[in-house]
Amino acid sequence: MIEGFSDMFGGALLELTGIGMIVYSLSQSANGFWNVRRGGFSLFSDLHLGPAIKLARELARDEHHRSGRSACVEMPGPASTIRLAHYARAPRFEETDAAVAA
């Protein structure tokens, strides 16, 4: 089913759903401190908010530079998720040429 939607929207569904993007998230624990998570796993815990944000951004930036994949940092907000950082994959040379030609 996803393939059909992907064909209809020229692959835009993959970017909208975050498939292929590495997501680091912050979550607050019961004791009021913050955890840095990736997927379902806590990588670091019991941090104050400022250092947790700084560490998560550093992890995402390093992962992006190392792997070339898009990476972001998110945390829960009062109404929705807040994206604190986004390191996008650079477009391939062919994609850039197609955008210029259009």
C-alpha cells in the first residue's frame, strides 16, 4: 500500500513519514530530568534540559556527517512535537540538475 502512495506522490510520502531519517528524541523522566533516546532505547539519562538538548544535537549532527542520512532532534511540546534540529541529506547531483532545468 505504501508503494502505491509513494508512486502517486513521487516518493514524497517517504519524507513525510520520516522513513530513513534518524530521530533522536528527548523525554522527561518522573524525576524531572531528561533522557536522550533513539528508537525505543535510552542512550543517556538523568540530564538537565540544556545539556540534554546539546548532546542530542551533537549526536544527530555527528550521525548525519558520518552516514550522510537525514537526522533530527525532537522533544514533546504542549500540543505537538517540537523539532529542535534537522540535518538534511544534501541532494544528489542529478536531483540538483533536474531542479535547475525545471
